[in-house]
Amino acid sequence: MRQSIPAWIRIPVFFLLIVGVLEYFIDSGDNYAFIEFPLLSAVLVVILLFLIAAEAILNAIENVMFQALTPEAKERYMRAQQERIKKYDLKRIYRKLAGTRPISEEKELELDHNYDGIKELDNKLPPWWLYSFYASIVFAAGYLAYYHLWDGENQVAEFEKEMLAAKIQVEEYKKTAPDLVNAENVVLLTEAAELKKGETIYQTNCMACHAPDGGGGIGPNLTDEHWILGGGIKNVFHTVSEGGRAGKGMIAWKSSLKPAEIQQVASYVLSLQGTSPANPKDAEGDIWTE
Ligand code: HEC
């Protein structure tokens, strides 16, 4: 192993292997483990230094052993070494991949026609190009079979699947997200379905004090344009969420209703504006204008 692969390949490959294994086994969430745990980076640096040191020591041992060889053995060893170095010579690898031949061999490539001194060379296609091309043909066959013979998922189907998954995620998020709606960003809902939900919440929680039609009882009349704590969706949302003045009997509903529900019931309350309840309580507070 060590004999045939040079150090400049061996050390990085070995090091990356270690990093990869650590990344795989250490649970570091979305981040890389060595970023999440700075100590790990330090350990990795030590490992790298250790690898280099081990390399140096092995080299030194090799040197000592080399000195102990007979002259013929030294000769043989050197030749083998040379062969090995040649195999991993970057320039040689590049030339092989590019398929170029040195200028000195140009004569062999020349085609036998000559147009007023313009000659043509018959260069072979560069191997990297040729093999990529073959690979693309193989890939195309697989692609064709997967999508057109076996009915693989096309873009539209993939898109729809992802949208569906995203929709489920959004619903999940909405279930647990506490502060999507608050007194600052709340808007008045006008859709019948939302107001219907608001009405249900109102009839369950609020009508005992504000009367089923909002006319008022223990709590103030919610149908007139007078407001103690301010009208408009933002104020009403705030009152329902945080409660009325201390000791007046209107509790903070944020502990039992979700923000979205408070928005619904507040919108429903405001939809009662201008209706005529059966037993309206006298107006309290000031006339509200935005
Ligand atoms: C236990 C009785 C009681 C219940 C139940 C109750 N309220 Fe009230 N509500 C009151 C009282 C009392 C006030 C006046 C608070 C104050 O003066 O500070 C009030 C005030 C309000 C106001 C402010 C009115 C204004 O003039 O500024 C709104 C809006 C309101 N309630 C909505 C609701 C809604 C919506 C519910 C149901 C989720 C609800 N209330 C449930 C007793 C109640």
C-alpha cells in the first residue's frame, strides 16, 4: 500500500476519511461537526500533524534501511522508486487525460494532404472528452428507460409532491407557532368562515358576560361605537388577549385561546358593530375613531 501510493495522496485521503467518519457518527445537526464542536477541529489538526509525523518517521526508517542495502539492492530499489514516481507524476496524468502528443511526434499525426502549405493533423479525441461522451450515452439510456419506459416521476409530479409536503409542514408550523398573530400585526377578518369560527368561540366563552348578541351584561355592550379600552381590531385584540382593567372581571384570554382564535373572536365582536341587541347595556367609554 504505502509502497505504491505517494504521500501527497495518502495523507489527504486518509485525513479526509477520518473527517468523513467523524462527521457521519457525530450528531451535529445541520452544521458540520468540526464547526459545532471547536474542540473537534483541534483534535483534527492534531491528527493531521500526527499523520505527517508518522510519514516522516517512516521515511526516516526507510532511509536507514536503504543505507544498509548492498549496492546492487540499492540500484534495484532506486529503479523501482523511479517507476513509482512516474506513475503519479501529475504532468503525465494530465497528458494522458488530455491525449495530447508532444510536438516532436507531430510528423506521425500529419495527414497526407497539403493545401498550399496548410497541413492537417489527425489528433485523437481527448480521452477525458471521449469517456465523458460515452458516459453521457449510458446515462441517457438509463434516463430514457426510467422516465419514459418505467414512468419515473416527472417535474410536474415532483413539484406537486413537494408542494403537498410543504403544505403539511406549514400546517404543522401553524399548530405550534405561538405568535404568528399579535396586537401589532393583527388584521380584521371578514371572511364568513372565519367569522363563523369567531362566533362559536364567542358563544362558548364570552356570551355569559357580554350576552349572546353582544348587548352586554357583566361586561360592556360590544355593539355600540363606545369603547372603554379602545375600538378597532388592534385594541380589541389586545383587550381580549391581555384582559381588561384590573379587578373589572375581564380576564386575559391568551392563556386559553390561541392568537388566531383571538383574532377570529375579535373580528366577530367587531362585526356586531351597529347591530341592535335585545337588551342593550348603556354605552360606556368614548366613541372610537381610528
Ligand atoms: C367574566 C365575564 C366576562 C367574560 C367571560 C368576558 N368578558 Fe369581556 N369584558 C368583561 C368586563 C367586565 C369588561 C370591562 C373591562 C374593563 O372595564 O376594563 C370586558 C371588556 C371587554 C372588551 C372591551 C370593551 C370596551 O368597551 O373596551 C372586549 C372587546 C371584550 N370584553 C371581549 C370579550 C370577549 C371576546 C370575550 C370572550 C373571549 C369576553 N370578553 C369574555 C367581562 C367578561
